Amino acid sequence: MMYHAVSAPASLGTRNATAPISASARRVRAVRAAVSEPPPTSPSASPFVPRWNLSRAPLGPGVEPAPGTWVPTDQTIDDWRSIYRNTTLSTTDGNAPRTISSARVTGVIPHELTGTLFRNGPGLLEVYGKKLNQFFDGDGLIYSIAFEAGALTFKHNFVGTKGFTEERAAQKMLYKGAFAIGNPKGDAFYNPFDFDVKNVANTGVVDWAGELYALWEGGKPHKMDPVSLRTEGEADVVLGQALEVPQMAAHYRVIDAADPADKRLVAFSIEAQNSFMQPNRCCFYEWDVDGKQAARQTFGVPDATFGFFHDCLVTENWYMLVQNPTALDPQKLLTEYMFAKCALAQVIAFQDGKSALLHMLPRTEKARAIGQQAIPLANQFFFHHVNAFEPAGCNDASQVVFDSAPWKFMDFGMNLDMVTPAFWDGGSRVEYTRFDVNVARGTSKQESLSNRVMEFPQVNHRFTGQAYRYVYSAGAAVKDDVKWGPNQCLVKFDTSPEVGVKAEEQTYYFGERSFVQEPIFCARPGAVAEDDGWVLLVVNDAGEDLSRLHIFDAADIAAGPVATVELEDHLPPGLHGYWSNAVHK
């Protein structure tokens, strides 16, 4: 279950993916890349930098390798694995603000960039001597970087879940994660009938109307103080709305707007296990800019147990969920899990040949006139969606276009120890894909918009649920129908809202030993153009054992970062983040 994906080059420095790049443009970009990188730190300063075993020097940042000239090697895997280790940040109260020295900044932080970047992800990949080979089991680490007039303030705290708190007190591992095999305590007793797993609160984060939540879809959200990042506890009530079921998904949708009255936070819960002979309960929640309930709608979703609903979509008239083609594997449960030979997550198996299901859930009266629908999709697995909209000329809610990043298949047994170069040769690719849905007829067609493997897509929230043009994602240094690799590029896709077109691309390559986390788009105050703003992302440099925050002009990412911040601590690859316009320092 590897979130890391891939990318390679197309148009480097222009908006036209097929346009040639002049020699002078290449020279300008090479110079820009050189001055944008902070001075290198000697690898000898860190024992975590893998030995470089190739006969040539590592490829540097800027223009990615030409097609057909580079593929992942054992060196790539050594570097990639090296960044999946415990953070160097304290596991105790880390809320004391730390000013980031200007000496750590290369370039200029835009003064208009005012607000707070929140990030969530696994902060511990080893718990009291026991290593986790699946990073999804790591305890949630929230950190924030506040921006104000070019100055930066850093804070962090681990999410104070029940499991994290009790393990800190006991000074040993007590709880198993969804991907743990056997008894994590290490003693002889193994209870296969204990299906409870640790709420690691390590996936999503959202700051809305002064309330901060750490999210993990397997359990309740954890409310935190947005300033101190201290945990206030598990939440049964979120922004005044009681949860319909005792969990809330890690993903949500933000609808931004020029008029604050039109801004919305949209989130959902869905019952993991339905009652006998009943559909799985599902609820969509909407909050206005002040955190007041704007809408709340409940639905019954039939046969949705084990459907792994990770993300959602929203349009003017519809809420949308995709049910994955996964199901309980009784044989694996009885012959492997019961004898501590596989993790609990592994008994939820991807079913070859089974359709995914698109659940269209009415948001408005116009959609209710059509009714709730379950529309078959091709056999594939969905983590993250891009956006959805109702096409121009459709005024009756009968048609929807949605864009997503489906995986070809999913193996929940995949972990850090199992990856080889062959993993990135064919296999479970992730491509930017468009779905043309006729809701009234219950049909769907899909087409890949690019053969660049990508993950962690982000759009300008002003265009949530509307026709849009730009997507920012992590991607790789290989653009090919078969070959791919880990996330080493920032990618900007430029796509017409019409069905049947291909995406054009801009990319920025961070170098052979660097690995990209999720990009976050931040609109410029008062912006009108869709790409008027900045893209923020953290990149792990395995060759120097450094974590860096890069800031790009969203209109021209190929030009390289306008500013780069060398962070003091090791920040293992996170999952998701959130940009808040409020300054929390």
C-alpha cells in the first residue's frame, strides 16, 4: 500500500507539454535550480545517509532525466527507505514556538503568503525498539509552520491518542496497528479475536473556524488546540455536529468562495459495519465559514462493509463516494490471521474482476428528483480524488465529470521491506483519470489524462465542485506507459474541462535522492486567476538527510522554488496537510 508514486517530464518551462525548450531556457533553469538549493550539508554529518553505490554522481534538481535514460535502482530503494524512520522531534510537549532563522531560507518568502501550514503523518516508525514496516501504523505527528510578513514559526506535537499516551507511560509497545502481524507486545499470548486496532490519528488535518482536528478514518477524530497543538481528546462532536457513527473520514472537501457566506467545509462518516439486514449508515456534514451547521444529510449505502471509503467529492447537486472492490477474505482470516501470519488489514482483499461502485448521493432537490444511484466502475482501487463538476449545459444534475487517481490494483500486504525495482515496472500504477458519468442512466466511461504516475492531487479550493483547469500533485521522474518510480517531481497538470482531452504538464524535478510529499496550494489574497498563488511542499533529501520546505509560484513551477527553507529536524514522509489563512503561532 505505497502512497508514493511517480513522474517524468513533458513540458518543462512552458504550458505546452509538446513545445521544445530552448538552450537558453535550459541554462536559465539550471542557474535558477542552482541558486534555489540551500548550501549542501556534508552527508558524513548523518549516519542515516545511505552509501552511494552507483558509478556516476547523483542526478541533481531542475530538469528531470530524459525519457528512457533513468529507472529506479536498488540505490533508489535504499535512499527511499532511509527517510522512513522516527522523527528527531521530541515526543513530549513540543508546542513551544520556534522561529525559523532567516539563515535557513534561500530566496525570498512572499510577504503576501500569510497563514499556517499544517501537516499530519506518521512520526514514529519504531516504537521502543519494534520497527514498523508499514508506515500507515505510525503515530500521528502534527506540525505547523506559521507565515507572517516573511517570518516563519515552527511548532509540533504528537496526537495524544489513547494508544500513544499509554505506550509513552508504559515505555513499550502495547497496541497493534491495522498492518501489524501477531502480538506487538512481544509476549507469547496472541488473541486473534481482538479486532481493535490503534487509532493512530496520522492521516488528515483540518483547521476550521478556530478548531483543529487530526483525522484517521478508522476511528474518531482528535480535537487539538490550533495554537499549542495539544490534544483535547477524541471527538464525538465536530464543530457542533454530533457524528452519525463513531468515526469521520480522513478526507473532506473545502469550498472556497469570494463571498464568505458561500464557503463550506464538507466531510463524511460511513459505518464500518452495518446492522443486520440494514445498509451502512452514511452522513455528509457541511459547515459554514463560522463553523455553524450549513447542512447534514444521512443516507443508507447497501453492502458497503469493507468498501474502504477514503475520500469524497462534491458538486453543486451531488455528494460522491467510491466503494472499492474489496471484501473480507475468509480463507486468509482463518488460515493466516488467526495464526498470526498476516495483519488484520490483509484480510480485506482486493477482488479481481469486481466492479468499484460510484455512489451518487443527492445534495439538492434537483438531485433527489433523480435519486440515489450506485454506478459500476472498472476494477481498480481509489485512494484520492481530484475534483468533480457538472458539465456546461447540464442543468438537471443528470451528468457529472469526476477526476481521480485510481490504482490499477491494491495489495494491503505491501510494505517497506518488500519493495524492489520490479515494483515500479508495470504493477499498480496510479494515473490521473477522468470519468464521464451519466447519472440518470447509471453509466460511466473513463480515460487516462496522462501516463505520468501521480499521487496526492490538489486543486484551488475556489474551484471545488466546478469546472477547473489545474492540478498540483507529487509525481515521478519517469513518464512511460509501463515504467514508473517514487515521487520525485512536483507536477502541474493543465486540463481542459471537456471530456476526451489529454492533460498538459509542467514539472520540477528535485533530484535523484529526493522524495516529494503532498503539495498544498495557497491562493494569493484577492486572486482571480486559478493558478495565482503558491504551492508549498516538504521534500526529503536522502543524500543529505534533510527535510526542506519549498515554495513555488503556482503559475510557473518549472522555474523552480521562489524560496526554500531548510528545516532543523527529520520529518518522515507525511500524508496530508492543510493551509489555513489564520496565523497560529
